Amino acid sequence: MKPIRSRSVRAIAIAAVAGSLALTGCSSNSGKEGKDQSKSKDDAAQQSKPVEYGDAKASTGPAAPVAGAKPGGTINVYMQSDMSHMDPGQIYVSDAGQFSNLVHRGLTNFQEDENGNLTVVGDVATDSGQSSNGGKTWTFKLKDGIKDEDGNVITSKDVRHTIERQYAKFIFDGPTYVQTWLSGADYRKALPDGPYKGKHLPDSVLETPDDKTVVFHFDQPRPDLPQALAMAGYSIVPEKQDTKEKYDKAPAALGPYKVADYKAGKSLKLVKNDQWDPKTDVVRHQYVDGYDFTTTIDQTSQTKRLIADQGEAKNAIQWTDSVDPAQIQDVVTDPAVNKRTIKGYQPYVWQMSFNLDKIKDKKIRDAITYAIPSQAMIQADGGKYGGELAGGLFAPTLPGFDPKYDPYDKLKKPNGDIAKAKELLQEAGVKDGTKLTYAYSNSPRGQAQQVIIKDALAKIGFDVQAKEIDRATFYEQIGKLDNPYDLYMTGWGQDWPSQSTVVTPVYDGEQIADGSPNYSHINDPQVNKLIKEALKLEPAEAAAKWEEAHHRIVEEINPAAPVYYSKQIQLFGSNIGGAKYSTESSYIDIDDVFLKQP
């Protein structure tokens, strides 16, 4: 949404690959299994309707019990590297988001039903928020009995402090939606030192009339605020506990678990937080005694250990890593192992972004879109367990997803339509041998896919110059307005289950700037107008407007060719109970797990 640069360049680069099979190389996925178990009956349910906003009753704990759940024991967690952040203000990517579910609490949270549909409920707040003044004002009342791990009662001052500290310069990696909505694109100027020198945002922006009430005042309707506040990045940081930069290594818990021990680069131990009251929490449980994280186990080793299912691995889970693509066949062809997986979609859509400053003729963009062999691109990213053919730019994790939407016939012709592409290029007067510059990340996925792209575009007459970019700076380089590239593969995922967090940051012409995720530089007045209209509507009403914008972007402009939707497959030990895919996180639902034999 406007002018957030929704995810910083670093954040989107991490988020787009953090839990994806994309990071870890390719797999031909050519085993001899008899059926496509990537779509088997134990696949996750998918959200099908807009997010609902829950009232006080829906926000009253405790959470519904998980069938068969038992208390006790410790779950082992396998990770390849350290947690990216533990300070809520810095949390924007997947590993820390999962951590936040256990340790932190915010004003609101997402509750998920058995069909994968989501409702925003009050977490620390009594409900999902009350709007007034045409949606420009939002009021939240705080529940009784919310304390941090040291027993300090959480008040509205802590909520205000949480928001205001995100204006400080040391907070650089988290979401910026709420700050921007409150204070504009240059929000830091409104409170350059955060709240640390005794200054606060004026009551006309953020008001705390008493210890139980928080009021947000915006200059335009913000119907998505309850969803934005449910992001891990807006979880509460108690004013008394805030140690500024040091908080990232030792945060104070409000959730069911707290940090007991942390060894950077090695391990993390969580134990029960005895100040957490389940009666105040409608989402989380506290079944196990704790979690032992080992942050030195690579994806290959994680998968091998969990397939073997011996000793401590029986009590283990993958955190945000996926099954090693090279071992996927070993997992899915063994029924005993396959039943210990969660499968579902990730929120990311991989797309071939066109630099519209360089490829100005839509017929050329359409020709390339028809020529891309999407199925081969998926094979280079873990096969059918790593991705699924995309017809549009909205992921299956968004409400109202239309699986039949396919204006470029990618579902009908997954290996591309070379004849159609050549026909369009002939109409556009493109000569054989025309040069195109394709930028790609030097990740294993990027390297494998650039071979496929060069070959496909050579078949329709292009001379493709493939330019390798280091994966650490890939999004930074293509995010420059004057970048020298014609096209590049990009990935984007929603920040919450709303099309607003896809269309606005990536396809809004007012977002064009160095570092912006509008990688194609699309600036269409009609799309911009539809965005402004949709942002003022409630989620259910906005859905049709977002779909209208989506159709115009894909069919009338085509700034980015849809290639594939990213998919998830994770493995867990045989003693783990309650494991299921979460629509909201696209990983194992960490709120409901327990040990079958503690």
C-alpha cells in the first residue's frame, strides 16, 4: 500500500526465497510414482473467501482444544541458520514470523478454520477493532490479564510505545505500513528518535485516552488496519522491557513461550511463559514444555534425519525450510514418510518481469509470455512439489483465487506456445537476432532457469544475453530504475491475505522509485485509479475491484508474465501431533502442535 516500499529490498529478497524450494537447487522429479501426490487428499485447505473481522465473542479465549493433544515434552526444531530477528519491530520474514507466534502477541491475530479461511480476532485487544469516521478512525480496547513474562501488566502506553519505536532509526527491517499510514512516506521525520527522548506522536494521530484504549487516526480510510496489525512486526514491545538494539537478542514474551537460552549461530531454547493466560488467547496453545532449536542443520541433513525418524528426530519439525528437492521422491513415494508431511501453497508468484522502459511493445511482451515453458521452469524448482502452473499474478493463498484464470493459455500449453509467439513477433516487426538482456540470480534455481529461458527465447528468434547477479544483491540491482536489463524473474508474496498487498506495491505507478518492488515500472492511470478506489473499501467489497485491476494488469498491459505459484512441502517426526498446514503462514501451524508421547 502506498508509499511503503512494502518490503525493503532485503526483506523481499529473503521472503521470496526463505522457505521456498527455490533456494536449494533443482530436481528433475522424474521418479516412478503412480499418481500426483502433490495434489493428494491430505493437501491443505485453501482460503476461499475474504478475511472476516471478529467481534468480542470471537476474540475470547481459550483457544479450542486440538483433538488428542497431550501436555508435556520438548519439540526439536531444525533450522539452517540463526533466527533473522527476535525484536518484533524488525520481523518481516518467515522464520521470525513463526517464532513470533510462540513468543509475542499483538493487538490482533489471525484465526484459521478447518477450511483454511481466516478471521482477524482480538489478541491483546478485545476484538478486531472498531472503525468510525468513515474508516479513518480505529479504536481498540485492551483485554484484562495481559502481562509480559515478568508480570508487568500491558497497557495502552505499551501499544503506543510499540508503534512509536518503529519510527526510530535502529528499526530498519520490519513492516512500515502503519507508520506510513499515520505519518506519510517520510514517517521518521515525525518522530526521529522514536519515543526514547520523551516525545510522542500527537493525539490527533495516535491517542491513548486511558490505560485500556488505543485510537488510531488516519487521513483516509484504512479498512485493512486489523490485518496489518496482525503482522508479527506489530507485536507488543513493553515499554519497561525495551532495550533498543539489544532487544533483538533478548525479547520479553507475552505469548505462551519465552526465551530461556540463546547461543548465536548455534541454538535457541524456549520454555513455558507462566505469565501467559490461555483464557485471554483464542489462537494459541501451550501443550509442550518448550522448543529446542538447532540452527546449524542444512536442508539436506534435516530431510535425511526426518526421513530416518530415529531418536530425537521423532520429536522434530522443520521450521521454515522445505524438504530437500533432491530427496522429495524418497519422501512422497514412501507412504509412512509421506503421511508425515504438510503440503500447501506459499504466497509467492514467480513471474517474468518486463522492464517497460525497454520492452514497450505489448505484442513483444505477449510473445515472450506465450514462449516461456512454465512447466520446465517448475521442474528447475523442485518439480510439482515446488510449484504449480500460474495463469495470473494472484496466488492461490489469496481469497477468491480463480484457478481457471488463464488468459495466455499457460495451463493448456505448459511447455509454451512457440507458434503463437512467432506470430506476435512477426506482427510487431521484430527481426531474428534481436538482443534481449536477461538478469538472473546466481542461486541454483536461477542458474538452471536461465538456461531454459535462453533456449525458449532463442526458438522465437531472440539473442538472449544472460547476466548473472549475486543472489544477495539481485533485488537491489533490478530495483534500480535505470537498470540495464530487459527482463528478470521476480517473486512476490502478500503481506496479509489481501490483494492490496500485491497490486499496490508491485503494480502501482505511484510506487515507481529506486528500490521499489514495482520492478516493471508499470504506470497505468486506470490501474492507479482502481487501486485508490479499492483501498477505501472493506475486504469483501474490495475483492471485485482488485480483480478488475488484476485483469487489466495481466490482459491489457502485461508487465510481468505469470510463470508459477510456489508450493510448500515440510516434514516432521512421527511423535509430532496436531501438525497441519497454515494458510496464513504457509508453513506448519505452530500454534497447534504437541507430542503424541510426551
